[in-house]
Amino acid sequence: MWSVEVEERLSLKVIKYTIWLAILQGLMAVAISFWPVSLIVASLFLTTMLYIYLGISQHHFSQKLFTRTVWEYLTVGIVVLLTMLVTASI
């Protein structure tokens, strides 16, 4: 997150976003641990979620966050989520 707003000091906004995104990613990791999916599928899901969080945050920080951008990230997330649900062993 710090590379979007390169300054001498980290701003409080960057620190807050980083902490919240880390908590959100940790909660996703805990939630995915209860799903009966392989390690590869779980890794792909968590990597995609991190891609979505960081991508949207980066566009927000650079003040280029548009509705179309959010939909593009959400589409990627939905496709990966559906793939994960289809490949889950019941």
C-alpha cells in the first residue's frame, strides 16, 4: 500500500488500510480452511482475494476508482469463487 503514495512517512490512512486488509485476508484464510477444497484451489482463491483487495485499494488511493473498475475486479472474484465451489469435494 505504501508504494501508491510514496512519502517520507507512512500516512495514517495507509496504515489503517493495511491493517484492515491484513485482517480481512486472515479471516478469508480461516473461512477457507473449513471448505473441503484442495490446497491449490484454496491458494488460488486467497491469492485472487488479495489481488482484488489490493487492486481496488490502489485505484482508490490513486483516485482512479470507477464503477467499471470495481466490476472488473468483482467479475474475476466471482469466477474464481464459482470455480472453487464447483471443485469442492462434498
